Amino acid sequence: MMIVQSKVRDYIKELGDYKVGGDLLKALDDVLAVLLKKAANRAKANGRKTVSARDL
């Protein structure tokens, strides 16, 4: 897992009286992995070794 589960749970609680399903955390981690891979590929395509916010 790349995400900090307790932080995600805390944030969801701040949004309202919600509980977090275990499948949400796995799905969020999967989405993050895809997003980071795309960002790294974009940086590489632009000849950079630094992945930055503009790559998102």
C-alpha cells in the first residue's frame, strides 16, 4: 500500500459520518499507482527525471 490508511479514514470522517470499506482503500491505491506511472512516463517523454505536479 502506498497510501496511509489511517489518514484516508480520518479524512473521510471529516467529510461526514462515513465509514470506509476495505475495497475503497485497495481501489484508491490502484488508482494512485496508475496515476503515478502515467506521471513518470510523461516526465520521461519530456526528457526529465523529475516527476512534478505538472505531470499529473
